[in-house]
Amino acid sequence: MKKSESAGIDYQSSIYLQLREVVRNKIEEGEYLPGTAIPSENALADMYGINRLTVRNAIDELVNEGLLKRVQGKGVYVLAPIERDLEVLGGFSQTMYDKNLQPKKKILQRDQRKAGSKYAEMFKINEEDDLYYIKRLDYADGEAIALQEIFIPYNLVPKMEGIDPTVFSMFEIYKFYGINPVRAWQTLDLVSLTPADARLLDIKKDQTVFLFSCITYDESENVIEYSRSYTRGDKCNFTVHFHK
């Protein structure tokens, strides 16, 4: 192993963990750019004088973290995490387009249900009033990154069943009805999914995800939507701006 290439790898500790950090640093410092392939496992093994299995273990760690992605027959590529500004009120599709990613939505469930006490109080409606309930998977460039649940008062969009929510965003649908979302109140938590929902997001059942619970208001301060977004933390990051 060359001296110049061995810097940062201490053979007195775990070699693969040290190699993982060397590769991570090269990503963070811009030597390995998003969208480009890193050196092959064989090349890294030769470069650092270690065996290929050790290299694979290090790369697997970074793949699991969402920094790298294996593409069968092509190699291992650097990923750019999807960043969303939490201060900006915008839908999933527009956020993806702003990041030059191709969004896709898959509807898993779509029906009506009674508001019940919780949502009756939230939307200021009767417990027997109907809500639309939508459960969907959100994809970015073909990869599932979030599981969404959306609740909307039926009387707000009475012909919702005739609109395809995979074609139109919720913001576009609200516009059809002259509804103007102006602000939202969002909370963040870390939760684990049910085994079935974890499989939908292609994650391990014990892997935690971000849970964003969001209440959206119109210009008259009426609650028009409540949503829960279970988002993969290994695929997304978020920014918040603080003001005096």
C-alpha cells in the first residue's frame, strides 16, 4: 500500500470503518461529485492495499446511509441528498422539480371516512361529516422516499373523487376551488413504521423515519388539510431559517 494513499487509515483499528470515512471525506470535500462513479472496489482495494471484502463493507455502510448508490453493471455512484426548505410552503412535486428530480406519486388508498372527534375539532366540522383520505407513495427519480397520508374535509372539495391526484398536485386541486393555502404548522418526530409500510419504502422494519405532521391554513385561517409524511432520513435533509 502506498504511503501517500494510506493516510487516514489506522491499521490498529477497524480498517473498513476508516476507509468509509476516507470515502465520506472525499464526497464532502467535492473530490467525488454527485452523479459520478467512485473508483471500483478492485481499484480501491489496490489503492489502499486491502482486500475487496473490506472495501465492500465500507461501501455498503455508505450505501445504507444514502451517500452512495449501487447501479448494477455500472458501479457505485455518489448521491445528492434531497433538500427541502421547511420555511417554504410548497408541494412535493414542485419541491422535486426545483431540485431537478423527477417526481412520481402512487396512490395506495383513496376513500372517504367520518371525521370523528379528533378531525372534527381540527377542521371545525361535525364528527359525522366526511373527510377525504389519501395514502400515497412519493418517488424521486424512481426511488420511494416518503409515505404520505392526507386528510381533507369533503365539503371543501366536493368533487375530489373525479380528480386524479397523481396528475394534479394538492395545491393545483385547491386552486380549482379557489382555495389559497397561505401558511402551515409543521411538527417533526422520529418514528418506526409498521413492517408493511417499511417494505413500501424499501427500508428495514427497525429503521426510523422522519414524521412530518402538517396543518395547512387558508387566508381566512381555516384548516384545509392535515397531512402526515413519513420520510426516509437517509434520502433527504431539511433546512430551517431562524429570524429575530
